Amino acid sequence: MNPIRKPIIAGNWKMYKTVTDGLALVTALKKELIGVNHADVEVVVCPPFTALYATGTMLQGSSIKLGAQNVHWEKEGAFTGEVAAPMLKESGVNYVIVGHSERRQYFGETNEGVNKRAKAALASGIRPIICVGETLAEREGGHTEKVLETQVRGSLAGLSKDHMAETIIAYEPVWAIGTGKTATTAQAQDTHAFIRGLLGKMFDETVARRARIQYGGSVKPSNARELMSQPDVDGALVGGASLEARSFADIIKNSI
Ligand code: PGA
């Protein structure tokens, strides 16, 4: 954690929670956070598309922000099943996850597509959370840095320095997602520092110093504090542990 970068804890609900479930979860989360001063930590929840609008209504007047889990790159059009950035914006969305490893793995998303989605989000005033991460085979084969460099360069291609001020990077080692295996704090710190160094080369030192890089992959209340204490870890993208108000609130509390 670094004083110039406000940590951001985002809950990725994935394909969980109906509208009713989502409303119950944010109601419980707001209750858990009563009396907790999290002004120094940004909190975001990312429900499925169907629950976005209702959840956003429930979040009005609170400091919890709303995120979506994907966005198409066109403003509108004949793209059955897709959702455009202006639609998200009007639904109250502030952030959108793009390039999550599940999207890359199961839906064939490429760095080029992730890049287009991120640009579309930025054009609508939505902050993209761009996910990158290596598989276990890639880490064990010693290819982590090469894989991440390709993903970061491809996903951020053509973004301006101003865009970078609005962009979050989530480092999520694929082998740590939903597996209960967390990267060690040293692995997380080293990899975050590598990504930050890369941003320095691609943009400049100011961009690198200001960029928020979240860690994701089996973040829980029990490991949040140690991960967040690392100098280059600026928050967490939380899956499983964000589906329950108490555990998500505990992660927030342990990140303050
Ligand atoms: P997890 O998921 O916390 O359940 O490992 C993280 C993510 O996929 O963003």
C-alpha cells in the first residue's frame, strides 16, 4: 500500500446473485460497514448485468461504488447478448472489469478485444479494471514476466496518460483464482513491482507511480492484511469471499 494510491477493494460476484440476492447482500454489507471509516479505501461491488441497476439504486448515498463485469466496445448495434458502455453508464456503473481470466479462457477474449473494451469504457467515463495473469504452467515454465508483458502491452495499447489515471490493473494469477491457493506476499509484491516497472517503460514514472494495481486470487479476510501491506499492492479483486457480506467487510477492514 502506498499513500499516493488509494487502495481499491472490488467484489467480483461473477455469475452469482439474482436481483433479490444482490439487494440482500448490499444491504448486509452496508450494515457491516456502519461505523467503519473506509474513506481511505475505495469499495466497489460488481454484480451481474441483471442486478446492476437495482444494486446501484441501493448504493445511492453510500460510498460503495458500482462495477460491471464486462462491456462491449461498440456504443450500440446488432451484437446480440452484449452490453454497451453508455448502457452501463446510465445504470450507474463507475467501474468495469475487462479481460478477466474466465473471459479469456472460456470466451476467447484476446488482448486486442480487452483493449477495445477498456477504451470503450473510458470513452463513457467508466474506469476499466484490466485483468492480467499467468497460468500455473506459465509460472512453472518461467514465463510469467513474458506473458504479463504481452498482456499488459496488448491490453493498454494506445491508452493515453490521462486514460491511465482512470485505469486499474488487476494482477490475478490464474492458478490462484477460486483455488484457495494465494500467491505468497513475496510473489505478489515481485509481480506487482514488475508490472509497475513495465508501466514506467511504456508511459513514464509518474504514470507508474500513480497506477493502482490490485491483487486477485483467493483473497480472504485472513490473508488480506499481509497482501495489502506490500508496497506495490493497491487493493484486491475478490471473488468467492465477496459473496458474503461479513467476509467482504472483513477484507475491507483488514485493508484499512
Ligand atoms: P477468487 O476470485 O477470489 O474467488 O479467487 C478472484 C477473481 O476471479 O476475481
